[in-house]
Amino acid sequence: MNEQDSDVFSGSVTSQPQMVNVSSSTPMYMVERSSAPQVIGILVMIYYIITPLLAIVGFLSLELISDMDETGQVGALPTLLFLGVTLLTLVPAVIGIFGGFKIFQYKKQGIWITLGAIFAGWIISIVNSALTADYSGGTGDAGLDAAFQGVCGIFCVAICGIIVCIPLFMANSGLE
């Protein structure tokens, strides 16, 4: 045997990382999550549960209280049109309840979903104004009633949007 053959390295290779203790020079503080997303999420869910319930109760009360005439109308509003408008309120309600639940779980995605529900409700209210312009006691012009609803409704949409976005304004909201 020669000298070169005796210089062999031996050992085993592992893939586990080595743990090294490194202490930080700055103090670490535990920051508690804000409860604002949970409060806003609960309020959003309550609002979007009550709104369609009131629409359904309004439909049932008109259906049961007033007499339908021979044309199939409840009062001055056709029954199917009123039923359609009532069912349209369920679209933003379902989206809003889901968004409120996501906000309650500290998910930033819930804020965007809820803002979409607010926007969908605004669009549906404009369509509702256009469809019921002849029956609701407005101006009687569908375009003018829809325009009034759109312009006046944008202020409500802005206020509701700001309220929903309150957790985004907070530094320690804990949104993911």
C-alpha cells in the first residue's frame, strides 16, 4: 500500500440542519390583534341577514294583506315584479354574509368580497328603480329614477365602504 491510499476521509452526510442559538439585541413584544375586524364582520353579517328578511317580510305582508285584482297585481305593483325585486336582494346578501364571515376570521379577502356585495347591492338598487319607476311613486321616468338612485346611492356606498375598510386603516388589525 502506498501513502496516497491511506488519506481517505470517512463519515456520514446528514440533511438535518444544525440549530444555532442567536439572541436578538432588541426586545421582542407580543402584539395583540385588534378586535375591529371581528366587530365589523359581525355587523356586516347582521346587516346582510336582516336586509333580505325585511324584503321577504315586506313581500309576504303585501301578498297577504292586499287583495289581488283581476290583473294579478298587488296594489299597484305586479306580483312577479315585486317577487323578482325581492329575490334580487338575496344576491348581495349571500355575498355579504360570506364576506363578513371572512372579515370575522381576519381575512383581508373578506373586505374585498364585502365591498363587492355593497357594489352589487348598489347596481341592483339602480335596476330596481328602473323597473319599478311606474309603480313606486317616483318621477315615472325609468331613466331619471335610476339616475337619482345611482347618484344618491353612491354616497351610501361610500359611507358603507369606509366602515367596512376600518380594519385596513388600523396598524395592528391582524388581517392576513
